[in-house]
Amino acid sequence: MVRAVILALSTTVALLTASAAAAAPDKNPATAPSGDYALDKRHAALIARIDHQGGVSKSVFRFDGLDGTLKWDGAKPEQSSLSVTIDPKSIVTPVAGFAEELAGDKFFKSAQFPTITFVSKSVVLSGPTSGKVTGDLTFLGVTKPVVLDVTFGGVGKAKDGAKLGFAATARFDRRDFGFTTLSGPIGNDVDIQIDIEFDQIKK
């Protein structure tokens, strides 16, 4: 009886180990198939953090409405390009009613400017799985360059092809985009954290 239990446990551990190994993503960007990819909206998160009360703490906001495309070159990732659109009305905060206020005329003016966009202009590799993506951020109708520090998360499997994962951070001064409301009690530097996946588009 004891022997049977030990054997069953050993088999279970072996199966779990094999499954985990099989599910581990390939971290080599060169193995990711070149081509067009669409953002997986179910696995896309953008978090913004900004000083509150002069830096006493950080206010944290999340944007749920993201869309975009990626043109990936596995042989030369630096020749890849990215375009992302953010819906400012999709902002979420832990303060009741504040998200609607932020999306309104006092802050994001989302009726006048219904999208925030980022379009890459250049990619410079800084390591085997990292690089700096410089692009044009358009916010409140103003377009300025912003640099994303990007890390390649790996290659996985999507329903009809490959799935690519990335993490990115960035910082920009909101005043560069004419966003000066409550400057002082609310900080000017906006820190961005992005975790995102793209699914290969099969033709």
C-alpha cells in the first residue's frame, strides 16, 4: 500500500514537472516567428503612477481599454514596430467617481480627445532580451517622444500561432502635453508600467 502511494506521488510529481517544463516560454527573441501580431486585450495592462500630496504617496491608475498591433522581425528585433491605442475613458481608480472625473473635461477631455496613442519610431537593443523603444506619444492632442524600456518575456502559444509577451516602463512629464491641472498637489512625472501580450495574425 505504502509503495503504491509513493509510486503514485512520484508519477504525479514527474508529470507536473514535465508539464511545467513544457509550458516554460522560450526567452530567445530569434525563435519568435516574424510577422504581424494583434494585441491580446485579455492580457494587456497599463498602470500609471503619479505623486500625490507632494510625494507623500503615489496615486495609482489602471487603463483597461488597450488595442494595438506589432510588426515583429525575429531575425532583427530592432526593425520591429509597434502601435498602441489607449481609451482614456477606460481609466479605473479605487476612488468612487474619480475615474469619470478624470475622463471628463477637467482632466483628460476624452470627448475631445477620445484616444491616447503610442507609435514606435526606433528600437535600440540593450541586451539579448531588452531594448529601448522610442516613439511618439499623443495625449490631449499633443505629440511628444517617449522612451519605453522594454523586456521580452518570451514566446508562447496562441490559438492559431505564436504569442509574444513584453513588459515595459516609461516616465514622462505631463506638462509636456499641456496637462497642468492641479500641478503641485499632484506630481508632474508620470510613471508607466505595461505588461502585454500579442497574438500572431495568421494569413
